[in-house]
Amino acid sequence: MLETAHYKIRKLSLEDAFDYYAIISDDIVARSAGLKPTKSLDVCNYLVSGMIFQDNTYVIVHNEIVIGTIGLYQDFLHKAIPSIEIGFMLNRNFHRKKVMEEVLRTFIPYLFLEYDMICLLVFTDNIACIKLAQKLGFVKDGILYGFKKLDNGLIKDVYLYTLKKGI
């Protein structure tokens, strides 16, 4: 487990499903992450079970409540060096409070113990995430057009940001 001044970061567990439901059922939060909002606790339990099996999801805990997630994914773009793609979601009640900045300033050095580069894909209209990426030192490498088709049919472009170890 990792800790910041205000938050804990640990692996996702089955007991986190109810708190995760509060995040993933929020239309704005889910769609900002490119996901379909989940309106059923049973579906949420199924999703959490799958994420635990994949062993790629961390949770952000505040006062014993899960308020966000960080997912780790295979980086298909950078094959010559050890790299990882990250994605994150945060309960809307904690937006604009510098939570992700504090958490990622602790989590990024942890990732650099294993990887040489971190990749972040950000929807081009997600201004808060773009500002966060820049503040954390990520470099915008380009844009991927037509990257994701959402469940509502909207096609979204993403910016590709990378952060290299030692920079």
C-alpha cells in the first residue's frame, strides 16, 4: 500500500464494489473515462471481479471510502521500452480538489520502479485531465483521431501524453 498526506493507494478488492459503483454509475465520470455508466450493482460486482482477476486496478481511499481508481494497461504503442498506460477516475465529489495530483505524485515514482515510460490517453475535451498531465510533466506526443467510439455513438479523439523516467 502507498500513502500520500491524505490518501491511501492499494489494490482493488471485492469489498470495494459498492464504493466503485458510486463512481462508475456517474454519467459524467464514466463517460470522461470512456466507459458506459453502470446502473446495476450486480453489473458493478461483475466488473470489479474482472478487474481483480486482471490484477490491474488500484483504488484511492479517503477516510476508508474508495473515491477513485487507477487502472494499468498494456501500452501497445511503445514496444521497445518497458512502458505502461494508465487511466484514472475520481468520484465527482472530489473533483477540482487536487486529489489526483497528490495521488499521482506518489504513484508515478512507484510505477517507475518497473517501467521506463508512462503513457496517458486523454480525450481532447477533458481540460482538467490535460492540465493535470501538463502539471505532472507529461509531454503531449500527438493526437489519435477517432480513437474511441462511446456507447452513445460519439467518436472521440485523444491526446497521447508520455512521461519518461528521469525527466
